[in-house]
Amino acid sequence: MMKIFQKRLREMRLLCGLTQREMAEKLDISQPSYIRYENGTAEPSLEKLVKISEIFDVSVDYLVGKSEV
């Protein structure tokens, strides 16, 4: 499931034209912390996962690979 999350997180960020630094700022975390989400060495808290879904206007299920929409 993490592989899907990593892939979708990066894809959605690029589709929205955001940098890793901009995503970190939106999530109120450091850029290295955000990078760890994308490279799979850390998982976001539920609160951050929900915030990511709101930023991209997608469901948490989509981000974690439980749905295709």
C-alpha cells in the first residue's frame, strides 16, 4: 500500500505543479519530512493524510490505493 501512496502522492503533486517545499509548507512540516513521505521512509499521520487529500481534492482511499477515483 505504501508504494501506491508514494506514487500517487508524487503524481498528484506534479499534476498540481507543486514543489516538495510547497507541499511541506501546506502540511506545516519540514521539507525533509515531506520527502520521506514520497520516498516511503515515513508515513503521514491520519491528520496529514486527510490534509493531503484535501489539497489534491481526492479521497484518502484513492491516495492509499483502495479506490481508483
